[in-house]
Amino acid sequence: MRKKILIVGLFLLAAVLLSGCVGATAWPGLSASGDAAYLANTTAVHAVNLKTGEEMWKFTASGGFLGSNPSLFVTNPVLTEDGSLIVLDSGNKRVMYALDLNKMDVEEKRPVIRWEFSDAEGHWIAAPLILGNRLFAPNADGNLYVLNLQDGKKAEEPIRLSGKENQTDRLWAQPVTDGERLFVTSLDHRIFAISLETYEVLWSQQLDAAIPGAPVLGADGMLYVGSFAKKLEQFDPVSGEHKSVLDTNDWVWGTPIVDGDNLYFGDVQGYFYSYNTKEARLNWEPVKLDGAIAASPLILGDRLLVATELGDVYAVDRNGAAEVWYHPDKEGKAYTTPVLAGEYVLAAYLESDYYLVILNTEGIVQRTFPQ
């Protein structure tokens, strides 16, 4: 039953995109910097003061959410070194915005739009990756767009990633780099390696099921990714040679995180894994939590925080012992990875009375948004 609930939740975004329905909601995107949290919550992107819980500003696209061409904000906002915030409209407008956090539009009561990019033919789901003065943005139209970070114009022709004949690969995860190559996954069962020097596809591999999350580079130099094939896969980043290294109990949606020789990740049946890449084995038997795990874990000192679909956030220690770290007092679902912001831990919720909970590092609520 829980898996069926999660399936509905995870594919809710796809249904919204395909139908254009404005009555539905999708899981929020979240990031933070300094004393501000940036929450992409369907109708708008909110900037929230972490010390007060008050809204600093709100960004909505022209026409509003209920217009004839509704907007949808669900992707993690990305902060640049020069003070811009990259936000993506995942609705039918299909626009990427760079908001200048150093300049406020007094009339609109939000940051000035530094630039817009609207040439993509598909929806924006993945957060872009910023490398130097370039922005690499995967789109559901099967293109990886390479933009100039300063003005949002194309720095190169889009890198076309083709899957089956007459079909494009749907790109839903942020790219990863080892400094020489970009690695991009797709819902169409494939992973690509792209040269950062020539922008050519160096290799691609076909897996047995969709790959909604991003890959990670382990301490052993290998590339790892989970998928709906219920496996953890290992790739040589240079050659693309790969093998399955672990069978999981169910689908892996979130991106694993790396801590030394260990990878940590969960599956949609609620099992949480710790895999040692050096010894090619589990550190302990998978821990069963109370709900499906769609988000990546967050490292907090000697523990890992894991959000579940039923709303609880668990603390799991390095020996596999788990306890409830935060239990919400209201109903809500947690699909978004918790974020560490200085002295605070942030958790975003769907179908709750509040969108955002600001906790201290002991799991005690400091503020909620809205309050």
C-alpha cells in the first residue's frame, strides 16, 4: 500500500506537467544560503528569513499561477557565486530565470530578473550544474543546455541526448562532474558521459529501468547510481564499463550520498542502506523505516538524517541504529532532501499546514513557514 501511495506522489509532477492542471501540487524544491531559505513551492519561490520565519520576498512569473499559462516551481533553486538565484518554471512557460539578489524590484517586491532563458522545448525538472562561467541545464526535451552564466545566452549548441529511435531521453536529474566529464542520467534507462572539453558524448549505458536520481562519485573513483531496477550500479567513469553491485528491496529514487568509503541511500519500501565501496559490501543489514524514502539523506555530524514519505525525519548512526529525530505535529509528506543551513536543519513538506520547518540540530522546531 505504501509503495502505491509513493508511486502516486512521485509521478504526480509528471501528471501536472502533462495535463496543465492547476489544482494539483508537486513536491517542493529547497536550498539555503546564509540566513535565507529558498523554497520553490508550486505557485512561487519564497525567500524565508531563517531567524524569524518571515517571508523576505516571493517570486511568481508574469500571469500568475491561475493564468491561462500556469507556472510551476518545484526544482531546487541554485545560488551562484555572484549573488544570483537560478529558478526554473517547470510549467508550460518553460522559463529559466536568474534573479539578482543584490537588486530589488521595489514595485514587484522581489529581486530583479537578471536574465531569462526560454528556448527549451520540454519541462525543467532538474536543477542546473554551474561550472565556472557555464551553466549546464538538463531538460525533459532530451537536451543538455550550455548557457553563459552572466547573460543566460547559449554558450554552445545544446548537447542532444538521443535514446530510442525517434525518442528523446527525459532528463530529470542534476548532472555530476569529475572535472573532465559530465554524467547525466535519464528516465529512459540511460546514463551518459560527456566531455567537458569537446561536449561530445563519450559513452552511454542502458540499464533495465528508469534512473530518476543523479549518480555520485565514490571514494574509489567509480561512479554509482540507483534505479527502478532495484539495483545499485557501478560504472568506470572513463570507459563506461559497469556492473550491478547490490540488489535492493525496491526502487531507488534519491541520489546516494558519499561519506568516505560509504554510500548511503534509501528505497521506496523504506529501507535505508550503507554500502562500503572499498570492501564491496553492506556495512549492516538495511534498516527499515516507517515510510518510503524518496529523498537523499543529509549528513549531520555522526548521524544521517533521513526524511520519509509519512513525514518523520530519522537519525541513523554509523552502526545502523535508527530513531525518530523529528516527528511533525501536523500531517504531511516529505519527499525533499533536508538542508543544513548553519545552525538550522530545514525540512520541506507537501500536503501540510506549513511548507517549511526550521529546526535546530537537535530536531527541535524553531519556526515554521508560514507561521
